[in-house]
Amino acid sequence: MERLLIVDDEPGIRMLLKDYFEMVGYEIRTAENGREAVRCAGEQPDLILLDINLPDMDGMTVCQKIRETVRCPIVFLTAKIEEQDRINGLLSGGDDYITKPFSIDELGARVMAHLRREKRGRQEKEEAQNQGLAIRYDERSVRCNGEEIRLTRTEFDILTFLSMHPRQVFSKEQIYEAVRGLEGNGDSSIVMEHIRRLRGKIAEKTKQDYIETVWGVGYKWIG
């Protein structure tokens, strides 16, 4: 049974989500504030639903703290719709967002899609190596000549997608959909920032650029 952590300061929303996800077969833990969320995340849930507006600390701060020890998908629940807020949330370590008021069935479908993708990732046992760069997909780790290159969850997902399709060119919308499991919907712009950071981290250790920009089209893995 997969375990979800639901973090929201509104009792009505916590109960609604708890009842729904228990009904469809998940084990549920809830938290009403950021401190409790960080503590509960230590139990290693399979997915976290995280409200951005919490009474003691904002959800982005909570997400950053959780990301220090937890790799599972984090889906933000938010009433904010500004693009910069969505970008900041994704850069803080979130994997997806859904705005309030939301469709419970749509949220359920997104949760299922993220968990399905996680399961596929855990089953992947391949390893890629190129000129000292070693990618272990099963361990979700990257090393250069034995030294670890620390990546965020989304950076590793982009690295995985591109490196498994070498020399193929993908638009930022296609990359966004591949790593998020959703249509671009305007947030594909975040891919550019993730790729910029990913390139920098790899180049710092390898002194090479493994991701090529195809101007006006997208990106491709050239390692």
C-alpha cells in the first residue's frame, strides 16, 4: 500500500483528501503545519501533497527542508496562480502543482501518474557511462570519476530523459511533459532554468557540456 502525506492547515481539506485517498487504497498521514510536515516526511512517504500557505512557514520553505532527506514526488496545493510563484515552487524542489479549488479526480489522476512514474524509475537498472561520467538510474545518482554530482530531483529526471534518448532533439515542452507527466501549460519555461543549472553542475566536474542547445527547437544529449 502506497503512503501519502497530506499537509494543509484547513481541517476540511485534510479530511476530504484523507477520505478520498483512503477510499481508493492509499495509506494516509496528515499534518497541519510545516514543522509537523517536516517531521512526518522523515517516515519516507511515497508522495507528499503540500499546501503552500501554512501558518508557521510557507510551503516552499517546507519543501526545501523536506528535500534534504526525501526524494519522493511533492505536489503543491496552492491558491496562487502567478507564473513566478509556480516557477519558484518547482525550483524549491516541488514536482507539480494544482490550484485551489481543484477537481479531486484530477488530483487523484496526477498522484497516480507520479507514483506510476516513480515505480518505473525504481525498476530501472541500467547504467550509462561516458568519459568518466557515470549515471546510475536505479540509485538516482551521477558521478564523475567516482565523485558525486549532487542534483535536484527534477534535474536528475531531465538528465535521465535526455541521456536515455541521445542525439534526439526535444523541445522544452516535450521535456516538461516527460518529467512532469503533464502538458506544458506555460510552465515549460522552468525547463530552461533547470537545464542551465544541470549543465553548470556537470560542467564543473567534467569540464564538458553534455547537453546541446538546438536554437529555436530545443535540447539534445550529446554525451
